[in-house]
Amino acid sequence: MARSLWKGAISFGLVHIPVEMYPATSNHALDLNMLDRRDFSPIGFKRYNKNTGQEVGWDDIIKGYEYADGEYVVLSDEDLRRANPEATQTIDILAFVDAGDVPLIYYDQPYYLAPGKGGDKVYALLRDTLKKAGKIGIANVVIRVKQHLAALHCLGNAIVMTTLRYPDEIRDPADLKIPARNARNALSDKELKMAMALVEGMSEQWEPEQYHDTYREDVMALIDKKIKAKQTKTITMPDKDEKPARPTNVVDLVSLLQASLGKKPGKTASADGDDDDEPPPPKRAPRPAAADADEEAAPRARKTAGASRDKLAASAVPKKRATAGKAAARPAPKTAKAAAPAPARRKKAA
């Protein structure tokens, strides 16, 4: 365990519990150094005097508050402690509230609290009381030069102090475009039912050991691969042909939920008879009979015309002649029809 960050006491009423504060988390972020791409030399930062330009060591650095342009009040660590000794050495519990009354967005940084010398019994008393009451303690604490609001709660046999954000540190989401519950694109009962089925199917007991930083593991595997391939100073450039996929604004929520549940997209039927929720497909207007006749005749004409190319070529000229003959032998007008029978009778008599 790391060394203690802070030593003081928990105070509520007349109870005084000596404690030591330890970090409850560790940062496993990738520790990447900045390099000069020309020779891969590390980039460093200097603390320098802005008047002389000379570098300044840690031992010569003090803290000051600028009360006017270029004028400072020097404050040492002892000055900060003497300003309010009780505040800097005490976790002062102000009230006890239900844990569910504090939204998660208020929680910030957790710390372990361990009993100090002679504080085992009172430490255990506060811990067991918090567990039995189902409450958390809301307290004030000064860490370094900032006062924090904090919550004291139990985790196993330990008391954990988690710093809280002040209300003015949380931004108002009113300016964000968040859909209202009664919006025009409100969810249907069917969509909510399918989403609830998906949530129930994915529900399980909380086991934090099964979760880990897979992205960090993948990057470390890539680093090992580059080391083995002796590509320690090779810069991988992005592919020019690779283009990010364009997001679509059209979301078929039902299909996505069905796919997540293991169903085939497009089939919206269910055992509960949810088919009634969907509108029937639009009916096609009846087509004219003449159009249907033309469509039926067209395939037959194509089949006859494509039976034999040679036959079609041979019959091309006679068809033209026959067409010309038909055009010449068109029926005469009604005035000429009356004279036509006379020559026929004369031919019969002869």
C-alpha cells in the first residue's frame, strides 16, 4: 500500500476518530513520452524564470497569490495550515443521508480511510453504524489547498471517503438537444417491450474481475509485436484509401432490437400477437385489362420472333410484298359495294 496522503481525524458530534488517508485507485493509463520525430529524442519541459530565462529547481519554488498585476502574497504550507487548522486536519461530518439520494454524477475521487493510532474501536463503531443505518456521511475536508465535499461510506471492512463535486461544478444539460419523454418520435410499446427483453437477457451479477482495459492490452500487444519485429523507430502512417463510414440518420430500431435478441430482421411477428401494431402493406391499384393483355402478348411475340434468325430473314421480303398486296386490296367504300355482285352473276351464267 502507498504511503498515506493525509493524516487527521473524523469528527461528528463529540466523536473523534484518528484516521490516515490512502489513495483508493491507481492509474494504468498508457505512459507515452513525447519524442522529436527527427531523431526520436525525448521532449522535456523546464521550469524557468520568466525574467532571466534561467531554469529554477524545486527547492527555489514557492507559492504566491497575485492580488495585483505583478504583486504577490507569498503563502507557505505552514501559512495554509494555520489559516484554519481544524479544517485542514479534520473530516467534519455535517449530516447523514441515504446513499440513493446522492446522484452518481456528484461522485469524484475515492480514498481509503484507515484507523490511526488508538482509533480502532471508534473506527469500527462508525463503520458498523453506517452499515446498520444504511446511510452515508456528508462531510467537509481540505486536501492540499482546496476544500472538498465528501461522502463516507462502507466497502467491506473499510470506510471509503469519496470527494463530491459541488453543484456549481456540474453543468446544466438544458442546452443539449435531448429528446423529451413526450416527443414526437416517442417510443412505441413494442419497442420498449423488446428493449426490456434485451436488458433482461443481458442482466447478470456484478463481477468486476471480468472487466479489464482491453484497449490497453491491444496497444501493449502491438508494442510487443513492434519490438520483436525490430520496428522500434518506425512510424505507422494512416492509410490513404481508408475512409470512415458515413453514419446514417435512419435507424430501424425494431430491426436492431430483433437482431440483438437473435431474431431475423424484418420478421416482426411475436408470440404475443404484436403484428397488429404494424400497419398493413398498401394495396396496389388494379391495372387496366388492356395493359394486362399487352403484357401477356409481349412474351409470346418475343418467343415467335426469336425462334429462328434464318427463317426471319427469309420471310422478311415476302412479308413486305404481302403487306403491299393487302394495302391494295382494301375494301372499297359503301358506294362501290352495290356494283360488285353484277360481274359475279355474269360469270356464273357464262
